[in-house]
Amino acid sequence: GSPSETERLQSMAARSDGRVVIEPPVPMTEMVSCASAADIGVFALPNSNPQADYCLPNKLFEYAMAGLALCVSDVPEMRSVVEQYDLGFLIEAVTPEGIAGAINAFRPDTIDRFRANSLLAAPGLSWDKEQINFLKLVDLVSSP
């Protein structure tokens, strides 16, 4: 983000008694390993249009590969993954109160359970596995 936005977020995080930390950017190749030091991965997508229903952001999969508990927007496709693998909590309303409520629902035992489940689910949610399905579909629709 812009320096002013980064400063604003760092100022807000400083008031959290260490519960929120703004980390510096890292190269994409180091993102998962750096993220694994955290407990919870948050992705709050406003459900502002019909496309949000089908959103499965890379961040969701990166958080799973990092072994994080997930806290993501309650949109159909993200909900499906989170519920299928028991990865975390859903943000019902993407408002400051809704996001805070979802994050505050985590307890040490649920964080541990969700983190373990993320690590178990990660191999099946990886591109190495999904590309097989994708390429089969491409072949299917490409065949005369």
C-alpha cells in the first residue's frame, strides 16, 4: 500500500497490544513460509456483486498452505471450502464490527484445530492437485 496507508494501519495495529502486526512485504516465493508464523489469516471480501459468490482467492489457499486458521468472508465458494475442511470462521458482515466479531470468536483450542486442519487440507487444495482437474476440463472442451 501507499506509505500513508501503511502508516495508518501500523498506528491502528500499535493500539492492539501486540495482537495485530503489520509485516513488511515479502517476495511471493516466501509468502507461505513467512505467513506460517501467524495464527489466523483474514480475507474480508465485501459481497458487493454476484461474482463474489464464486470468489476463491489465492490468499485462501496460501493461508491453508501456511497452516493458518482462516477467517474469511461468508460467500458461497469460500464458505464451502472452510466448512468442508473445518478451517476457521466466516465473517458474516464485512464491517469493522463483523470482522472483529469473527476474529474474536477464535480461542486457542479452535486456532490449534483449524491450523492442524489447514495443514491436512493443503495438499488437496494445491495447484499440483487441482491442475489435473483443470487440464482434464480443458481437454474435454477442446476436443472436437
